Amino acid sequence: LTAGQLVLVQMDRADIRSELAQMVSRMDDFTGTATRVILLSNEDQAPSCSDADLATLRNRLFDNPVISDIARRADGAIVCTAMWGRLETPMALGPVTYQAPSGADVWTATRDAETRRTSPDMIGFSRTVVYLSETEIGSRVRDLAARHPAVIYSRGTGQIFRTVRIADAEVRRLLQSWVDVAGNDASPGTDRGTGGPGMAFAGDIDRPAAAGMTGGDGRGETTTVIADVERACSRWFDVCIAMPSAMVSILDQPPLVGAGIGLLGGMAGGGLGLFGALRQRRGRSVEAELRRALARGRLRLVYQPVVHVRTGRVIGAEALLRLTTPSGRDIPTEQVIAVGERVGLMGQIARYAVRTALAEFHPYLTGPSPLQLGINVTVADLIDPAFLTMLDAETARHGVSPDAVALEITERSTTDYARLAAAITTIRSHGYHIHIDDFGTGYSGLAHLTQLPVDVIKIDRLFTSAIGTDAVSASIVPQIFSMAATLGVDVVVEGIETEAQALHLAMYHPDACAQGWYYGAPVPVGEFRAG
Ligand SMILES: Nc1nc2c(ncn2[C@@H]2O[C@H](COP(=O)(O)O[C@H]3[C@@H](O)[C@H](n4cnc5c(=O)[nH]c(N)nc54)O[C@@H]3COP(=O)(O)O)[C@@H](O)[C@H]2O)c(=O)[nH]1
């Protein structure tokens, strides 16, 4: 086993402890705000869901950006919310994921593996349920955890609430077992748990689950193994955060390297207890494909028409990324974007998309009746001045007016709304448009939307799939339209698939624009028809 095959990444413990302390203090902020809002709302005098009650809840919502909605519950169902008003059909609350010692019910964020959509955390006590803003929490946690993976869990029960940059199910399971062993005896405050990783390590090292340490398939993949963990717990709430403080990356291992790693783990004992193996073969192969495709210009774009509902006229298009492997396998775009986000390639993807889209779609963006092209970018791109410089250069190069380009914000988080709002203002002053994508799933907090000077909101297909049915989510669509009218922004309805949905739109929202398979699937530029 040569030294070159093992890289030990030992992070600075002092750094990690200070980062943990900050994270715990942020968590205390969120939970403290949610608790205050719940207690205040429980004491309100007006009857639940009366006009006066909803008005009070709305004011409270505007004042608390970490909350994305405040709801009243009765008989295990949400009956009204500050954002959506009284629901015609109460929305049943699923089983709680955790009951805090205080008696509060907690539903933790769930992420749909298929759609990658995240539902927010909710905390309920008595008649009030607050929805924590996924955007706020996610971005602050991601901020602080930018350099480290982390797992957030209950000290009382060891239940994992959330993992940050720990995607592999196996590691989650192993962290869970570490939490089970070490979590219960952690003392409050930002001190290191006394259980220590060695305890879990002892049980895990020989298990087949540690297969990452047995050498893989010898094709030279990298395996990362978490070797040691630091953690800190809130003094006030039942929440702890654990971060790996040492990781071992095994590079280009020959088939028998695992034996060596096992030996190293054995020698290091509790101090460097190897207690988890990360196998990310699938993720890594998508990453490798993505990197190769970016380097060789093999990423493709397809274009989906956006139509004006009343006239049926194509008024624009959205550029959507496609990755096909040399062997002809299409990798789902959701997966490509997830990997791009995880490995920090989104900036490159956005630049690639801008250059490619303007180069191949520019004939539709110039001339007497230019279309408008939506290009997906992240918040990080919007606030990067170099991105705007590149965009200006590319539009000028292809003779495209900035007015024909809309940047669609796909990332569901931001670190700083004031900064994002300032960046949006600058970009719009150059003539570009800003669209909020997937409205209803991310930036849905009213308080946030009013801070962002955007041109269009695109209603997520999650809601439009219910159009014309009796589902609760269908009743949300008219409310989004009235909110958009109040804010003076236009609406694009996404995911229209059927004639019935299109007719419904034509009847009730004829001046909206829409997108979906009914009007046209995403196609390569050569197959795009504007007429
Ligand atoms: N940052 C970037 N994100 C990108 C880019 N290209 C795409 N994306 C985002 O990836 C997500 C998945 O996109 P995709 O698989 O392309 O799916 C899009 C459409 O194909 C699909 N669609 C369109 N019409 C319908 C429909 O009628 N029914 C239905 N079930 N699906 C439909 O929806 C996706 C469009 O989503 P949106 O962007 O929200 O309008 C997606 O989140 C993309 O945003 C990229 O270059 N950069």
C-alpha cells in the first residue's frame, strides 16, 4: 500500500467546533422564532380562520422570514393558512416524524427522490402549525456547512432530522448507528460527545456494509471514508449537529487495498476509527460523464415552447439541459443537476447553457417578432458580476437584445435576499428578465417574493397537475394568480399536459402564458417550431 493511495483529510478541530457552535446558534434562532410565533398565534383572540385571524397571521408571516407559512389545524388537518386562506377541503397532516419533549409535533423535511422537491419542516403545537422556510434554513445550514458534511439529529431520540452533503444512504445508516450509540449521552452545549466514533466503528468495521473498504472493483474509483466526528448540541432545544472531522479518501485502489485500509483502521483504533464507507459509484459515474461532457461540449440543450394561452401563439421557449452518454444512455436531467450542485459545477453549466443557447437559438431571438428564451441559472450566477459580463458579451456577439433573454432561477435557496434583490435589479437594468421557476415549492414565502423584483413567476407543475380537479392544490392556482396581480408580475403556468387543463386555463386565465407537453415537448433546436 503506497502513500499515494491514501489521502487523509484531517480537518482543523478548532474550525469545526467554531462552525458547529455557529450552526447550533442558528438552529436556536430558527427554533426560537418558530416557538415564539406558535405561542403568540395560540394566544390570538380571534376564532381560528376568521378574517381577523388570517389578517393577524399574515402580518406575522411578513415579519418572520424564517417562517414560510402559518396554519391552523383541527382534527389532524390543516384548515387554513396565512398564505392560502381557508381551505375548501382540510389538508390531512401526515404522521409526525418526531414529538418533542415539550409536546410539540415536528414533521421533518422530506425530499422526493424522483422529483427532488423538498417539503418544508413543520412544527405544530395546539391549534397552530408553522412551516419553516426551506429556503432560509437550507441556505443558512448550507452556508455554514459549505466545507463540511453534517447530520442534524435529536439528542433525545437519536432521530436524524436532516443531512447536509451526506447523500449516500449507507453513510446515513452508519451515522444513524453512531448517533444511536453516542447521541444519547451527549451533554448540552457545544462540547464533544463522550460516546465517540470508536464505539460505532467497533461494530461496523467488519460488516459487509463497509464494502467500500474492500477495494471496490479495481477500476480506480475514489472511496471516501468518514473517520472521526465532532458534534455540538443546543442548550435550549432537542437538537444536535455532528460533522465528520477526519475523512480518508482512497485513490485508485488496487483490488486488495481494502485489506490495508482495514488494517490502518485497526491500528488507529478509537482515535481514527473508520466507521463508515461511502460508495457513490452511481453518483460518481454521473459526475464523470458530466465533467467529460462539459469538457468536450457534449451537453445538449432542448427547447420547450411557452405559449400565450388565449391566442395559442408561441411567445418564447425554455432551454433545458440534456446529457446522453457515448453509449447512448440518457441521464435524467434532475440527476445531472443534483450531481452538478453537489460537486460545484452549476456555474460552468450555466455558462455553457448561455453560450450554447444563444449560439443555436439566436435566429428565434432576433428579427421583427423575437421570442423570449428562458435559461436556467442559479442564485450564485446571478450575484456573480462576471456572469453578467459574460452574458452581455454573448448577447452582443449574437446580436440578441437582452430583452429576449430571461434568467430562470432554479436554485431553491439563497443566502441573502437583499443581495439577490440588488443583483436582480442590476441584471434587469441591463434589459434581461428574471423569472422565478417552480413557484410554490421554494421561494413561496410571501415575505421573500415581495423582496425580489422579478418579472414572472412560473407556477410549478405540482399545482397545475390538479387544475380542473377538486384537489386542494387546484384551489391554490387562482390564489397565486391574485397574488401575482397584486405584485404586478406575470404568470407562466407549467406542466400543462391535457386539453382539459388547457381549456380550464383558457376559460379562467386567458392572459396567462403556459408551458407543457400539451403545447409542445422540449425538442432540439432543429425541430423547434415557433408557428
Ligand atoms: N440549473 C439548470 N437547471 C436545469 C437546466 N435544464 C434543466 N434544468 C432543471 O432540471 C429539472 C428537470 O428538467 P427536465 O428534466 O428538463 O424537465 C423539464 C421538462 O422537460 C418538464 N416538463 C415540461 N413539460 C412537462 C409536462 O407537461 N409534464 C411534466 N411532467 N413535465 C414537463 O419539466 C421540466 C421543466 O421544469 P422547469 O425548469 O421547472 O420549468 C428542472 O427543474 C429544470 O429546471 C439547466 O440548464 N440549468
